[in-house]
Amino acid sequence: MRPNLDWYAKRRVGDGVTLIWETALKPFFRCNIWHIRGRERDLLIDTGMGIRPLAPIIATITERPVLAIASHAHIDHIGGHHEFPERAVHGAEAATLDAPDRHNTIAEPYLTDDMFVEKAPADFLAASYCVKAAPATRLLGEGEVIDLGDRSFEVLHLPGHSPGSIALWEKATGILFAGDTVYDGPLIDDFYHSRITDYLASMERLRDLPVRVVHAGHFASFDRGRLVALIDAYIAEKESLGKS
């Protein structure tokens, strides 16, 4: 069994942002956990699968209060939320943080013992695993601003992947934390609560954003050119299938 601090890796990516990830998970299941440093408080966007405690690794990065934000309430993004006293999510998915189960977090049927790079930990069983309840202390809505003292992020409500999917937009730097709305990999729009029409509208909205860099929920970060290419490819695919 890996110790807690060995379960995670971390890397500074610039602009006061640190990427944290669970090294034992295959890339598709490996959520990008983003820590953003502020003058008065810090942000933590998504908290991974929760198989091992996350708070100890965050304590090696910051001594400031941390607001843990869920870009959406799927199991690979909210596993460590219960470890942090301040927790935020869009109101459309607050009920999932209140009472997570294997259906509303999409653990069933997507989690498998094959999602690990190595053999699954001896104390983990995909067929029964579920994250702990972590009721939100703050509900987020479209246009709300999250102030860190020296930098601020606007909440963009971007439904489609899930009803309460959000992104955080820092206009001053051109940084977008996109969650799972868009990332450089196969986008998923067939969950029980996904809506393709909403997804298309969210993509159209992002296309016009003057982004410098996108830090997404999975895989590598990318620039505006790649963002537009990913959006255009998704829209073209849905139009070709008559789903627009």
C-alpha cells in the first residue's frame, strides 16, 4: 500500500497554480486537482477519487485557508471534499455532495479494479466504493466571483456533461479552469444526467472566451487554439449525427 504522500504527485505550472494528481490511476480516471494560491486564501478545484487522504499533500503546499470547489459532483472529482471545512459546488449538484451514492456520482458502472496503473490497493473494491458525504458550505451560481484577495475568478455555469458543471475564469490572466466541460481527450455526454443540447450551448459560449491557457479536469493543459479546435470538433461531430 502506498503512503498518503506517495499516492499523489504535484507540479507547479506557473501563475501560482499547482497541479496535483493520483499517480496510481490511469490517465482517463485521473482527475487533475488544481491548487491556486491567493493572498488571503487559496482555492482547490476538485479533490480526486478520495482513495487516500488529500489534505496532507495540500498542507505541504500552503498554510492558508482553502476553499475546495467541485467543478461537478462526479466521483473522480469530489473524493477528498470531506477533508476540507469550506466546500463549494453549483446548486444543481449540491444534493450529490450531501448524499453521494454509486448512482448520482456515476461510480456505477464506471469504476473498475482495472482503473489502476498497478494492481488495485488491497483495501479498495470498485464494486462497493463510494465517496463520503461533504455537504456544501457555499453554493455557486452563474457570474458569482470568488475573491482570493489579490485575484478573482468568475463562475461560469456550463451544463451538458452534468447539470451543475462549472468553470472558473480569471479574466486578468486569461486562465480558464474548465473542469470536464472540455479537456484534450474523449468528451463524455452520455451520463444519466448529460444533455447534448446544453453541452453544445456551453461549448459555443467557451469558443468566444479570450483564453490564454486552459487547465482542465483531465489530461494536459492547452492554449486557446487547441480549445477552439476541440470545441469545433465536438460541434461538428454532433451536427453530423443530427444531435444539434
